[in-house]
Amino acid sequence: MIGRDAVVAKSALDDPAWDYVALGHVHRHQSLNEDHQPPIVYAGSLERIDFGEEGDPKGFCWVELPSAGSDAETKWEFVRVNARPFVTIRADVREEGEPLKALERAIAGYHVEGAVARLIVKLRAEQEPALRDYAVRDLLSAAYTIGGISREVERKARVRLGDQAPEEMTDSELLERYLEVKETPKERIAALLEHAEGIFRQDH
């Protein structure tokens, strides 16, 4: 089937004519008929293919079919295998003075050896130079492969000028907005504006 999957009603499979219904294609292991007969089972895949399967157990089904003409029930069990793990590492270093060391500590809390690992890190814009790609990848060197490094950068919102264009604002208004962006204390802003007024008058 190209472009669409075949759909079969469960009622068509839940029939005593069958001893066991083995389903494929779907990667997640699941039993569709609970403990009833016949078992209708997706064995699932033996390996994970992406991070959507990160928490899924992987394995195969061991099935014992009844002999021909027997009234015995089919017995089956899911046998887990040691599939390669996928590990998502989430770290928030926005409040850290040394973000690379903080990230190293965060990664140490995960078992990444031999795994497909991806990193999602939250940081401030001014911390970006400290988290160079090569340095971050070095922290993940024990992983089998790196599935991605995602940076969620927090940037300070700029103060908008509203409906006014900069050329429509006075020197004092522009200076006041600039000081607000720099998070200057209000008392300091008032003092600076008072001193600036004398300079602005001299210029004019």
C-alpha cells in the first residue's frame, strides 16, 4: 500500500477460527484483545527509530500454539530486548553564572552512554557564546550519536515606541526609553534626565 494503510475491523479478526493474530507495521507493542482468545497482538519493532518511541518497550512475542484439534488456548508473552535507548536531556541554565559547567552537571544526571541523545537547553541571549556547539557536543561524547541540540534562547523584550516614530520624539523621551530598556532604576532615570536637560538646551 502506497500512501495509505489498509484498515481491518477488529471484529473481522476476533474469530475463534484463528489461534493467534500477529499484526505488523505499527512500531508500538500492544495487545488489542486483552486476555481473550484469540490473541490479537502487535509485536512492535525491535529497535526505536525516533524520539516519539523514546519510552516504548521493544521486543518480540514468544507464542505457543495449541496442537491441531486441541481445545487448549494459545499462550504468548512479550519478551523485551535491550534496544538502543533514546534519551532527551532538558536543561535550564538561565540562572547560572557558568552555563557550560551547569550543563555538564545536568547531562551527568542522564545515562547517555551508547544512546541516541538529544539536548534541549534554555539559556539567555548573553550566555550563547559560552555554549559553543563544539563544547556542548564534547559533553555528549559518550552518546552513540547526537540526535539534535536545541537552544531555547530567552531574549529581553524591547520597549516599543508605540505609535510614535523616533524622529517624532524629543531627546528626553528617547533617552528615557533607552534607560528603561537598560532597566535603570526610576530614581536614577530621573536624575539622569535632569542633568541631560541642560546638555540638550546647550545643543539647541
